Amino acid sequence: MDNLIDKIKAAGLRGRGGGGFSVYQKWKSVIDTPSDKKYVICNGAEGEPEGFKDGYILDNHLEDVMNGISLAMKEIGAEKAYLYLRKDYYEKYQKAIGSYPIEAPLGLIRKPDIGYIGGEETIICQVIEEQNLFPRKKPPYLSEKGLFGQPTLINNVETFYYVSKISKDEYAGERFYSISGDIDNPGVYELKEDDTIIEVLKHTGNYPDFDFFAQVGGISGEIFLPSEMDKPLDGAGFINVYNSINVDHYSFLERLSQFFHEGNCDKCTPCSGGFYLINEMCKKKQIDFNKLEDILLSLKVSSFCALGKNAYLPFETFINKITKDGKH
């Protein structure tokens, strides 16, 4: 099996940026879309508050990341690739990347200071195009009409790393986990992707001996109790552990609401107004839980992009699982 796209299909690789979409299907869609020009984008925005997984990969596996980008360009017939990095990664790695002997043209782009929304894939296209920075409606998807209106493949840093490993027959179903919070051994670990959350914490010496909960999958991730962690991690590979005794409920919710309030693009009312109202309630420690439930439902069903559609989850699961009846 010499064809890379067939190897990716056989490996069952899913994107590691959070959505978990089939890498084979995404690549195949770009390949099958007729166009004289196609592009590849490597997304290294990593907007998670405690995010450092992509930085770890760039520190330790830059050669494989760059190789994965080169392979993608050849596979889809792209004329240029772009590596899109958050500010600190751009400043740290631009010299190494700029001198890297990649065979095809590579553009290095620094993520602007526009918050969490800056990692959304249509926003990335508009940064490169120097357009207004608001999410675009999908469909059409980037595989059909992306950067400069041309078919565009976008995957994140970790995905391109594993593409390189697959090309060399060195992939065995691993993924990277970024573990932080009230634990003994924070850091980034490479383990099997089908390890359960409990197994990941135990393998890394981070399973607490106290009452705890964890937010799994990043800032938009679900809250899990210990009894619910006997399952593999979906989405982005982030696990943030909290000591249940030390968590102030209002402060936890305020941190979430402040992050999303500052990180959204203000394009649609559910995000711009919803996160503002949630943040104000949390700061005043006067949460109307019926009103909050209505706002979260509006976010879930009416938000323009995935940021708002997914952001309800940590609020909803924290309230249902941690605050129980809504009392601190």
C-alpha cells in the first residue's frame, strides 16, 4: 500500500484539532474537487487557556510536522501551504521553520490578537486573505471553497505529525494528551488513543487521591466525574483536573464566561449577548438558573459557528454534575 491517502484510510486517523473528523474523508474531498489551485493550512492557533500540546510537538517533532505538510501538498496537488501559529509559537519557531528545507512554498502566518475565535478555520482563511475577521457560513466547506475561494485542506499540528508517521509506517494509534490542573505530573504525553480517561491519568501518575472532577476536551469540553471516566477521550486531547473541595462554583463559571465573552467575534447575538449576560451573573454571584438555561439553549441551537454551538457544554455539565440543584 504505497498511496498515502490509502494508508491514512487504513489507519483510521481522525483530526486532532477537536472535531475528530476523518482525515481520509477530508483529504479525499479536497482531492476530488476540481481546481487549478489548492492550498494546505496547518493550524497551530491552539487557543485553549492551558494549551501547550502543539508547542510540545513543534519543540520535539518539527521535522515530522513539516514532512506531513509537504506530503499533504503533494497528495492534494497544492501550490502553497501556510503554517498558522499563535503569537508565542510564531515568535519562538519562526526562525527554525523559515530555515527548514521544505520543498514547496510555505507561508508563515501569525494569529492576530482576536481571542479564541482566531482558531476557527474560516477565520484563518480570512486572516491570510486580509479580510474582515468573521466566521463564514458553511457549506460550502473549505474542501470546496476555502482560501482565496479555492479547495483548501486544513488540519492541525498534531494531525500533520501523525500523517508523517503514517507515511513511514510508524503509526500505531497514538495521540497526544495535555494534562494540567490539580495533579502531580502536568505535561504532554503520547499514549494510545483508545486509552480511557482513567487510564491516561493513571499511566501518567496523575490520578488524584482526593475528590475531583475533570474538564475533558478543552475549554468547550464536558465536565466528567470519576465514575464517568471509563471511556476514551473525544475531541481535543486536553484533561484539566480540579480538586472538588477547592473549586468556587461562581469563580469556575465566571472563568468560562469571561473567556468566551472575550474570545467570540460579536457576529451573532447568542454569543455576544449571551456570554455577556452569563458573565455578569457570575461576577455578581446572582445566577438565575432558568435564565441561564435559556441562554445556553440559544447558544446551542442559534449560534453562527461552532464556538457558540459547543460552548454550552461545560456550563450545562458543571451545573448538572457539580452544583446539582444550582446552589453553591
